[in-house]
Amino acid sequence: MDEPLATSGPAQHVQEVQMLFLQHADLLRGFLRGLVPQQEVADDIFQELFLTLTAKAHDFQLGSNFLAWARTVARLKVFEQYRQLKRSVPLLSAEVLEVLADEAPQADGLLMPRYEALQGCLQQIAPRAREMVSLRYADPPLTPRQIARQLSWTANAVRVALARARKFLHECVERRLALKGQA
């Protein structure tokens, strides 16, 4: 939790929220770049996020978890941008955005062990599941419908298979980290 500064009114509250933003700017920028493949778009959303958090500073309870609040607003900004661009910019799926928002690393040092565990877990899933995951998160990513066409499956079957693969990968990564004492 973030420690509140001494307050003396609404202007001071806004200033404190802005200071919290600056303290967490690197994590928020990294969070957005993880959600939006195009760096320029992520940077635009980052700037908009600052303005939005400043405008909504009165909604933030000083002393509560600023980073969680800011990430929630950032995720909404990503969805807003996605709708404005009418899907011309490939973004992650809503489910992945939710998982990332809920479980975003608190520091860069947490990312590498997770990445290494994920690489090991990817080697354990079935080849077809690995292929689907690879296609879904490729650059550019394919939609479940596109993957279905490529694999001669139904889009629903691909969605189910991807959900199962994500669940397996999540559980596998957590087990690996727990075994190494890094969970």
C-alpha cells in the first residue's frame, strides 16, 4: 500500500496522486507496453493515463493500492483505444488483459523467473496446443477464428483449447516457481 502524504484539500490530493503516478511511472509504462504491441500507441495511452488519473484523483483513496487502481484505469484506456481504432491495432484478448492486470509483476526482478518457468512449461504441452499458443501470441497475433481456419478446427474448439492451454501454463508456472521458492 502507498503511504498518504499530509493533505490540505482537493488540489493537494491531485498533487499527491500525480506524485504517486511519477513514483510508479516505469511500472505503468511497462504494464501498458506489455498489453499493447505498438510502442507508440502504448506511449499515447500512458500520457492519456496521466491526464485521466489526474482528472479522477478524487476517486482514489489515499493510502490504498495506487498501482492496482492505476492499472485498472490503464486497462480501461487500452480497451477504449482498441474500440477507437476499430481493431486495426492487434491487442491481447480481454481474458489475457484481465490476467495481466490482476497479476502484473510488481518489479522487473519477478519477470525473469516467470519467463523461464513459462519456457519450460511450453515444452510440456502437446504440440498442437503449443502451435495454437504460438499462433495466438505471434506478431501479428491471430484470432481464434484465424487459427481455426488454419488448423481446420472450429473457432469455439480453438477457444476451448487455448483456455485449457492457458490454464495448464498458469498452473505449471506456479508449480515451477513454488518449487524454486519464487512463487
